[in-house]
Amino acid sequence: MSYAHGMPAVYDNLASGYDLAFKPLDALGLTRLRRETLALLPVDGTILEVGAGTGANFAHYPPCKLAVASEFSIKMIEVAVGKTSTIRLVQTNAEMLPFPADHFDAAFATLVFCSIPDPALAFAELRRVVKPGGRIVLLEHVRPDNLLGPVFDLINVASMAIAQDHFNRRTAQTAAASGLKIVEVRKKLLGIVNLIVCDVN
């Protein structure tokens, strides 16, 4: 990630209250969506999480030969490290992953691509580090392709000012334009949230 606009500082400041802020959403179904997303990853493989935050997904990882969780906010990592003894945490950004080519069987992200400055570059990095034939799974809030779309365009103005969070991205289209094969898009909550399953060619 380019670290533009002080993004790490924004998320460092959010880290201490992040889990508490997400508790209502978890209770309303976000935890179930996390489980559904990670259930699509291969078992006993090498797995990369991009944008692990405070480790909300750790409890739902499948059995892995190797699990790596990447995150650019050091304060988020300081919270996450207390939630695992088996997952390797790495401070990095999605646009410059410090891993060799064809290193992972699969990668995933949940509620991350909304805040990456250059998602196309991040997808290029994921295509590089995930083996051909490997899987990339995303759980993302997106611009709905219905009457709610213009509403999300308006929300985007405020969300960008507050937390550099894009509310009107079309993440599946960006993934496809970046060379990933879209296998499936499961639309949730009137299309506001998409579970996007991609294969690496």
C-alpha cells in the first residue's frame, strides 16, 4: 500500500476499539459470513490473509500447513498477536507483498479492498504470490447494482473523509479486470456485501 493520506495512522488509532465496534455487526451475521468465506479455502494448504486487522478471522481458519496473516497497522497486529499461536503475522501492505511468486495455495480478505488505495495493484500481487490454479476469496462491501447504488455514492464522500473507506467500489469487476477468473459472486444483504470467489489462471 502506498501509505497515502496517513492511512496506517488512521487504523492505528482505531485498533483499540475495533473489536468492540464490530461486535454488533458480528452478532447480526458478520461472523456467519466470515465462516462461510473461510470455508471456501482449501484444507491443509498454505494460506495468506490480506488485511487481517485485529484477527477477527483467526477462529475460522481451516487446518493449514502454513497460515500467514498480513496487516499494515502495527497497532492492529499488537491486538491480533494475542489471538493466535500458530498464524504468522507480517506487517506489510497489499500492494507490495514480501513473498515469493507461487508461494500460497490460496489467499483471502474480508472487508479490506474498500480501503486499499490501488486495488488493481493489490490483485496483481495476489496473482503473483498465489499458485496457478489457486483460489482467492473475498468478502467485501461494494456498490450495489440496484437502486441503492446512488446512495452508496453519497455515503462514499463521508466514508472517504473519515476513514479512507470506499463505499462504492465494484470489487468483482476490478478483480476480473486484473486477470482473475471470477468463479462465483454470492450477493448478500441486497447486494451490499459480496462473497467473491476467484481462481488464479
